[in-house]
Amino acid sequence: MKRLSLASWVAVAAAIAANASPAGAAVPVGQTFTPDQFFGGEGTFIQSTSPGNSYAVPTDGVITNWSFEAAAGTTPPLKLKIVRHAGGDDFTTIGDSQLETPTPATLNTWTTRIAVKAGDLLGHYYPGPMTVSYRDVSGYDTHDISGSPGTPGLDPPPGTTVTYSPNPGNQIDVSAVLEPDADQDGFGDESQDKCLGTPGAANGCPSTVTIDKLKQKGDTKVKVTATVPGAGSLEVGSPSDPAKKKSLKAVTNTLTATTKQQVKLTLKLTKSAIGRLDEAGKLKLNVKAVYIPVGGPAGSQTKKKKLKT
């Protein structure tokens, strides 16, 4: 059995840093091919050594999808595993995908979302009973934990550190796409993050909106300037209050840009508000802005404005 020394692991990490891809572009990690060797049990396999460190994550970012090229015939389910070397033959699970069932004789690709660091390694988990998933080729080594189907501990969850057994000469069939994550919110900048540069939990967006300015336009309109972090929807109008008549006709704007942006909307006063303004010569106005990020909860802010005839 081939075991990598500490010096070898240090050399691997140095090579990864030297060959790191420029930030700002998605990069492939790993390799798919038609596998011709099978594993007849349950287990997790890590590509611990590969030429050019091609199975090691080159930079910090997010794995946004992964692929497996299934051989002909029935292929049991499998999942992507991402691990981090913890010294010797120990590896810590960083994240994993959902369990997926491949279509035979097809290059299968599935979406996922796993935040990773430079040097993290790709792997597979198979529940068994028999998976055609690798090939024998020099220059590639794996580490594995394996056994008969149903053996406990063979699918370590994220945060778990386990000792694996080294195996020389095996290349596993798996690739992934790594995207940058400039704001470090765990969403890939190119396909997942709807609010680039502003971290948030809803597809990379926070539920925040800021009313920057309220300006009266004539006797019947108000210009509202608000800032939102990215894509979603923005509705501006009067606060919901059954005890009070609404003073503004609400306006909704759909936002597609994924960067922080300032939105300007012009709202009309309702007929009753115009009447009150004409009668008193002034009007106290409450303006509420509601921002809803894609797939997230609403956030709002309310500000007051005094209008005069």
C-alpha cells in the first residue's frame, strides 16, 4: 500500500497554490471517463493523488455542479464527497451532495452547493451493491473506507474526520465545477449568487433595503430613491394599516441585476391624499419600501416625509 509522507502532502499543497487559477472564472476539477472497474460494496473513495493535482480544488470557492459518466448497465446511486486532508491518512468531510441515481451510458451532471478551500479533494460515496466507478491507471492514487453494504460509518457526514486506507493506481470517475465566491456567502458567483458583493442567505442575498431619499414632485407625486443588494422585487407604497387610508399608489419593480443598485420610483398620491393636502396645505406621509430577494423573506424600511402645497 502506498502512503504519502508529510513532505509529499506539503509539496501537493505548494503545487496547488502555484497553479491556482485567476479569481473570477469557473474552473473544472477532476475528470470523467467511461469507467471499466467496479467496486462491489459500500464506501467512500477519495482521489488523494492525481497528476497536476487535477482532483484538488485550486482556489477557495463553491462547487456548483458535479458529473459522473455512467457505464452501460445499472448503476446504483452515488454522491459527491469533498474532503480535506487532516494529516497522515486522516481526512475530514467538508461537504457532500444529495444521493443521485445516474442514467446508464450517459454523462450525468447534477447541481450542488458546497463551499470549499484550496486543496480540498474530490471523492465519491457508493451505498452499493456494485458500482462501475473507476479505472486502473498509473499516477493516480485513492484513499478509501469500504465494506459490505450496510456497514456503519462508510458515509462520514460533514465535520467528521476518519482514517482512510491508501490504494495506488486508481482513478475515480468524477468531475466538478468550481466557481468563485467573492463575498464568501457560500453561493457561486456565476450561477448561484443573486446579490454579488453582498453576502446573504437567500441565494446570496440579504433581506435589506434602504430608502435613501424622498422628494416631493408637484402636488401629486413623490420620488423615492432606494438601495437594494441585487435581484428580486421592490415594492414601494404606504404601510398597511387598516385604520388609516393609504396615501400612495404602490409601485412594484422586478429587479434582475445581481449587483447592489439604486432604484428610483415615482409614486402618485391617492385621491384622498391629494384632497387632504389641498385642504390642509400639508400632509404627513409614511413611505414603506419592501424588498424580497429571490427565494428569501421580505425586508422593509419605512420613512416619513412632509408634503406642502
